[in-house]
Amino acid sequence: MFDEFFALSFVLFSAISSGRHQEASSLFDRMKELGIMPGKISCNSMINAYATARLHDEAEIVFQEMQSHGQVPDSTTYLALIRSYSESRCYSKAEKAIQMMLTSGITPSCPHFSHLIFAFLKADQIDEAQRICSQMQEIGVAVDLACCRAMMRAYLEHGRVDEGISLFETTRGSLKPDSFILSAAFHLYEHSGSEPEAGDVLEAIGLHGASFLRSLKVGSKLEPT
């Protein structure tokens, strides 16, 4: 039985890593048919595979089966589950999963929130993305570089100048901004008429050895096509 378990586990991980989610799903079911409940690592990987395939119902079933077999979801489990909901635009379920983490005493990291934030931004629901970002900061989770970049891009492209400047000013002390964030901040300051601040950012671009992205434009998505 152990030999078969390890053989199936090896093939399962191979299928998942190669993006063959249907084959992985069949192998996962085969293990259960043999009376072998896959371990937490296998379950987490399977949930993540379903997330990639945007099969959130299947991901949810694995999540529930884990718990019914006494396996306690960890941070990686929730990250995969939140990703599956976010990829499928099940926003309320993704938020509920974050709340489940908090209730379980697991502190989410920025990536747990970012999957949902990115999904909202992709749907041009900037207010919702901003709400989740604010909730994240309220519980003491810092905005990471990828999240900051995504929010700054949305603020810049949609002409939300004050919000973009506010995000830049609240994160610049904890993040090392990249070329895009610094360039976006410059354009936002310049657009608002804050020439001294724009000059400071331009100086920072030089000090960081970053590239200045002159082609960025405030409100580019508001212009008629």
C-alpha cells in the first residue's frame, strides 16, 4: 500500500506541476478509492491546480474533505482556496475564506489579500480593491511591492490622483519603490500641481538608479477610444 501511495503521489505532483489538472484529479480520486487520504501537501497542491483551472467548486470540495479527515488547513491551504475563488470571480467566498483564516488564528499575508485585490482590479472594480487593501492594512498587514504597483497603476490610469498619492506616501517608507511606482508618483504629483514633490520623486528616481517612464499618463483609461 505504501509503495502504491508513494507512486501515486509522485505521479500526482508531476501532473500538477505540468498543468494536467484532469489527470491530477483522476489520480487524486484514485488515492481516495484505495482508502488513502492524500496528505496536506497533496491537498494544497490539488486546490491550487483547481484554482489554475478556475474550478472553484472542486477546490472547495477538497478543502472540505481535508477538514472532515482531521487535517487542519494552513496558510498555504487558504492561499490556494482564495486564489481559486478569486480566479472564478467568487469575490464574497474569497473574503469569507480570509475571515475563516482570522477566526482560525492564522494571520493572512499580503498575497492572501492580493489575489482578491487583483481580481477586483482586473474587473475595474477599483473601489472594491481599495476596500480590501484598506482592510488588509487595518489588521496590520503591509502592502507588498506587487500589490502597491497594481493599485498605483489603477489609480494612475483612472485619474484617481489623491488616492494614488496617498498610497505612495503611506508605503514609501516600508517599500523600495521600483521604476513604475516612482514614475507613477511623479506623474500624479505633477498632475496635481505639486511641483516640489514631483521634483523630489524625480531626484529619488536618479538616486535609485531607476528608469523614468515618461510615457505614463494620468487618466489614460478615461480617454475616449
